[in-house]
Amino acid sequence: MVERGSVAPDFTLPSDAGDPVRLSALRGRKVVLYFYPKDDTPGCTAQACELRDALPRFDGVAAVVLGVSPDPVASHRKFREKHGLNFPLLSDEDHSVAEAYGVWVEKSMYGRTYMGIERSTFLIGEDGTVLEAWRKAKPAGHAAMVAAALGV
């Protein structure tokens, strides 16, 4: 499981723009990597919009925000356009990156168990080391915690 102080697993995933994004290509910048369950659902929308609104503050510390879910690129594109999101959304359809970060977990709803994303965020330093890990993150107020960790 990826924790504070560990090296963030590298990956390449397609973005909502269709371009591949490789984590290691962002070395030299801080990365806010957040995993969310599903595009355009109430909690995921609230979280994404809070991060969208906070992003201009992150620019001063050269931080990049990347959202990751198992939704396909086309869904991400619609979600990003609908809410004016100002950061890339990455498609992890086979959930291999979520598994590498330990956020693909067994969940339970209405007596049914299934596998899905545990809403989590990782703040990755310029050298690829995990500076903070927030697991089971709540959507509301989460962007403020990330901003505080970035010192902005």
C-alpha cells in the first residue's frame, strides 16, 4: 500500500483529451493525485469543483492536479466540460493504477459487496515521494486540506 514516505508508483494513463499522461514526466513539480469513484455523481462532482476552484492557488507552488477514476475517456471529457474542470482526468479502466495505490477495495452498499475506488488523494513531491496520503477522503473540504499541505 502506498503511504507517506514511499515512492509513488509510476504509471501512464490516457487523459480526457486523449493524450497519455505519465506520472514520472511530472518530476520537478508537486502532484495532487486524487482517485474518485465515478464521474458526475454528487460527491465526485463536489470534490472536483472544489479542486477546480483551488487550483489557481496551487500554481504558486508548481502543483499539478490529476483526477483518476475507472470511467472511460469519453465520460471524463463530458464531466470535465460540464463542470469547467481545469485539470486532466485520467482513465484507469482496468483499475491497475488504483490497485497499485491500494485504493481498489471491496466496498459494500445496500447489503451488496463489490470492488470499487476508495476516495483517496496523494500529494507527491517533486522527487516522486509521497508527502501526504488521505484515504477515505470526504469530498467537502478536501481541497482546503490539500491547499494547507501545499502551504497555500
